[in-house]
Amino acid sequence: MLAKFEDQYDFIQTFIETDNKGVYLVRHKSLEVYRVLKRSYLNSHDAEALRAEGTFLKSLTAVDSFVPRILDMGQDGDFLYIIEEYIEGQSLKSYFYKNKTDISHTIILFRKLCDIVESLHGNKLGVILHLDIKPENIIISGDEVYLIDFGNAAYKGQKSIGCGTKDYASYEQYMGGTVDERADVFALGKVLCYMLFNNVSDDFIRTVSEETGKVPAYLINIILRCTEKNPDRRFRNVKSLMEELTDEAMKPSIETIGVVGVRHGIGATYVSMALVRELSLKGISAYYREENDSMDAWEILKVNNKSLDACGMYEAMGCKIMPKLSDALLLKENKCRVCVVDYGVYEEDCVPRLVKSDKIVVVGGDTDMTRSKTRRVYDDLKAMSDTYLILNLSKKCRIECMAEYDGKTYALSYRGRPKHMYQRLLLKPKGSKR
């Protein structure tokens, strides 16, 4: 340790020590707080890295809570030194070695890391590329994540001092080429792979798609896209990576049932709300989401003098209802298990969204105008997804019409004489004479 600091600090531990550099844990004698002291011989490559680290850490604004703060920087004889805030915790490598972490917690930690890197890339004084993101440089402290060691960092457009760490550095870093945000995206993909599989070798990455039984397929796809050799095939930035992660992470938690009618007034909205009521009666939390232009859900809200809650929903007629456009009002996570999405009348442009549903319900009929379209829509969607057919039939045609269909076909009827369309739905299996 440098003699200059012996009166001010107590030496606690040596992290690294060579002829050219040293990294030490010290304790301030007066303040009784821990610090990290780093020193490098002035004429060495290590001094360039140390000077770069100090420069970048001083320039940070948005992420200064999640990276070490620079407390002092200067020269003592033939050595350059910096004193940094000490972040108490354990490296991500140590954390995952000691703890069995489920996928949901892994995603939470990874998102926090992505937040830090995105803030670096959005730094007001210029885009900062870390260029050495790896488990050893990530600290887990309680529920928080910190990124350390900026010795390899560079502003976008500048050449990095080093080439990063094997298995985590992008191909363009190793080749000495121009790097941008996608180099850090590559490293983030490798870190995610480490968190999920404890293996980041190129050979493993090439076969990682075989691991779909252990983790969700969307996480494997994110890893593969992040670690593409060609940077043009990666996520263009951390924001697009996080958007993909958020969109996909929401899917396993909520099962979606897409409902579509073959014409106006066939009963798609009635069926959708009735499904929500039936699921709720069976103890399965569900909600109705309007995804058509009728704006009926807003009209029901007004008629019943309701207002949206923090999840962008209200309750009426035994249903939790989310009107169209209220998604932007979401303030907290929706805890329901099933979302029944009302797409209204079948149109070609709704098919890409509709087929992403876990199940599809087609509401058809038996009139001359709807019979052929019912057949076409049902057959088309059945070929693409798990699809059910509900026929809104007149009593005299029910048995005859249902006999024409194979698969998951049901008849729609009402109990008693409903005063309005939102009565309890009865689904009777194909062939029922009732």
C-alpha cells in the first residue's frame, strides 16, 4: 500500500498486488468506513486503465448509485492512485455459486444490471461502453446490483484500452474493430447464460437451444440473439433487449384466451364476459380485456358509474373489465391468472395478435350469411392454434348445424329469459339435444 495513506487508512485486505499495480481494502481511521485503494505504476498499461476508470466514474450522473463513487484521485511518486467507495456484497459469480436462484429472481437481477448498462449508454456527457461486463465485475448487495471495474471502458467512437475478458468480450472487441452498444449487449447475453446455466463457452452457446426443458425458450432466444457473432443481428441496444425480456416474461404468468366473432352482434363480447364470470366462479382469477373498436367496455363503465383502479380495470356484472386504451394507465402488476381478450369481429389484421393467444374461441352462427364464414374462420384458426368453436344457434338448427363440425364445438344458450346479454353462459358439448 502507498505510504502516503498509512496515517489515514488501516490496511484490511489485499485483493491484487503485483510490481505494477495493487488493489486493497482499507478502512478510514476517522470515518470508520471501508474504501478501495487502487494504485498503478505510472509507465504501465495498468495506469492507463486506472486513469480511464477514474475519468469515467467521475463523469457518471444517472447511475452513480449503482457504481462506485470516486473519492480521491492523484499521483504519489511513481504511482497513480484512486480511492473508491467500497460496495459491500459478493460478486455475481460467488452469489450464483452459493445460492440456488429461481428463474424469476434471476430475471429481476438481470433487469437491474440492464438498467445500469442502459444508463451508461445514455450518459449525458457521452455514451459510455463498459466493455468488460462479467460475473466478477457485478456485485450483489442485498436486493441491489452494482457494476464495477471501469478500467476497460471507452466512450462510443473511442478505441478501448483492452480487449475485454475471454468468453464475455464480443468478436469485434477481439478483432480491434469499432465497437458500440452492441458489444455490451453481447456481454449481457453471456452473463444471462452464466446465470441460467453456469456455462458461457462458445460450444455451449451453439447447443443451448437443447436446454429448453430447463428454462423458458424465450430466455434461450434472448441469449442466442445477444451473442450473435455479427453485431447487426444482435439487439441494437439494451432498451430493445429489455423490451423483449419484458414482453416475453409477461406471457407465462397470464394465460390468454382470444375471442372473436364472425360478424357484429354474434355474441363475442357476451361469450368473453361470460367466460370471465365462469372462471371466477371456479376460483380462477380472470379479467376481460377489450381489444376492438366498439368501446363497449367504456360505455359499461359510464352506465355503472365506475372508475378505473390502479391496474386499469373496474368491476361490473361479476367481471373484472379492462377497457381498450387503459393499458397505458397501469400503475401496478395485474395478479390475474387468465386474460380473456375480446377481438370483436374477425378481420385479417387481427390474426397475428389472435394466434398468440394460448386458446382461441370463435363465436359463429347458422344463418346463410354466417355459416360459410364460420366454417372458414374456424378451419383457418384451428390450423394455427388451439381453437374452440361456440355456435350461437336457433334451437331448431342446433343439432343439425353442430353435426357439421369436428373438434371442440359447443352450443350457446341462455338460462331463462335474460334481461340483458350478460347472463351466465352454458357450454353444451357437441351432440347435446338440450
